[in-house]
Amino acid sequence: MSNQRKPRAAAPAVAHDILVASSFRDHPVRTGVATAVTLRFNAKIELSLSKVLLLTAGGKARVLEIRLAPPASRMAGLGAVAAMLMIGLLLTFYKEPVG
């Protein structure tokens, strides 16, 4: 008989972000009316690992589609493109003063 221990499988890791805000207070979900729901968490969620369920009063669950908000940096990117275009136009049509 051997005193060696059998290796154990690793325990599953479970982690949850915390819901810090939602749009339910100002815009409650109503029966038969399409409603966009906004959920804000304390950290960025991993979309491929996330699922949102809507539970009915009768206890039935329905999986909802998840869409991430567009990045705030989109406006900064558009502003940078516009600025570079303006600089390019200025350099293209600039004429040195003769004097």
C-alpha cells in the first residue's frame, strides 16, 4: 500500500461583478411593450461569459440579448480624424507670404 495521495481536481472558480445601477427605477418593464434595460456593473463584464435572464411572476426565465454600450472614445476618435483632416487641408492650401 502506498502513502501517496491522489491528485485532486481544481475547485471551480466563481466570480461576480456587482450591479451598481439599473434603469428599472425610472423605466419599469411592462407586459407587451419592448423595453431597453440598462445595467451598470462595478467592472467590465465578459460578454461571452455573461447571461441576463428575465424572470416572470410565474417563475419562467427568458434569456435576453446583451448589447454593450458604444465606447466613449468613439467621439474622441472622430474628433482626431476631423482635426487631422483640417491640418491636412491647411498644409495643402497654405501659401507663404511674399515680401
